[in-house]
Amino acid sequence: MSADILRTIVTETPIEHEPKHDIESFIYALEYSITRKAVLESQALGEDTRKKLHSFFIPHLGGSSLMTFSTVG
């Protein structure tokens, strides 16, 4: 979900859904999928590169909560 929509869920403030929210959600899903596959499944990457991706993946995509996103932006 886009950060705006997640923020409105937390603050209970209604907003109008816009196409930019769908685009943002798609980008997050694409980023998650590519990074997860690279971290967990890619044999083509060196171990050092996989470790760097893993250290990015966990704090940014692996353990997020609604409250984490509500403070974005």
C-alpha cells in the first residue's frame, strides 16, 4: 500500500484514492519481490553482495509494520 493510504488508516483521516497510490504500491511490491529473490534464491550473486542485500532487505522490507509506514514522508 502507498504510504499515504497507510497513514490515513492510522490517523483515521479519509483521503481520495488516486492513481499515484496504485503506482506506489506496485513499485513497493516489485522492489520487495526482486530484493527477496536476490537475497534468498540467487546463486549468481556473490556472498558479499547477498549479505549487503540482506542487510537492506530486513529493516526496509522484511519486518515492517503499519506503524513503521505511518511515519514515512
